[in-house]
Amino acid sequence: DGRRAFRDAATTAAYESDHRGERGEEAHERRALEGEYRGGPHRPFGWGVPTGVVRRVRDKRTGTYRDVEILDMGRHNEVEAAQIRRRADDVLADVELNQVTRSTTVGTITGAPWHPNVVRNILLSPRVAGHSVYKGEIVKRNAWDPILDEDTWQAVRTKLTDPARRTSPGSVPKWQGSRIYL
């Protein structure tokens, strides 16, 4: 009887977990289709205007509480949006991403140093053109006010995804057997 009860409880728990996951996935898809901000560990660069509303949040590492200002994620952070526009103009003017990265004056969301891939990912993101994405596909166009107009964003995408633009040789080993021989 104990093993049967255990199996029944495990089956019920698996069912509940699957059902909860499906509900979460459906809600995530619905919010994407409606063009709502879906959250995440970090806000997207260029978005988020303070609303003046504050809530208390518990820090998971220290256990202390702190006040965090709630942001309106449907509006541009103008300082960061200006940086995105400037970076897009630099890319269209054939400035290298390394140089674009070095000339950035605003910090990243996480406080990490800028890297060319970070700048590239921001400029390639459909969100800067105002589009909502779900599982890599644009599901709603003009969900938000765009930071870059559609033509500029497409021109930047074309420039950054051009295979002839690659400067890295890739992962080709320079010396074939150096690790093997050691």
C-alpha cells in the first residue's frame, strides 16, 4: 500500500507540474501576442521609465529587503535609446563593433563591461523596432513605439548579418595536433 501511495503521489505531482508548465507557457505566448512585457532577469536595454511606484523586494543572497522602483517597460529610457540610435548610425557608417563598443558612454544593465556581441545583440533585437517576439519569431509588429524605425533596423540587420563582414577565422585550430601531442 505504501508503494502504491508513493506512485500515485508521484504521478499526481508530475501531472500538476506538467499542467502548471503548460499554463505558464500559454500565458507567456498570450502576453507575447498582445505585445506585453514578459519579464526576465534583466530589463531590455533602452526600455524602462520610472513610474514613481516603489515596492519592497527581498535580496535572495543577503535576505535583506530593499526598495525597488517599478518601471514602465512599454516606454523608452531616452538616454539608452539615444545610445542605440547612435550605435545603429555607427554601424551603418561602417564603424567596427569594437570601436562602437569602446565609445559607449552609458553602462550596461548588469554593470558588466560592453562587448561587441552585446551591442550586436541589442541592435539585432526586434524589440528595438517595436516588435514582440515569441520563440524567435516576430508575433506582433509595432507592439511598442520603436527606438529604430523599420528601415533603419532592417539596414542594420542586413549589415550585421552579412557573412562577408566576419572578421574572425572561426574555430579553426592553428596547430592541428598541439593538444594531442601533449
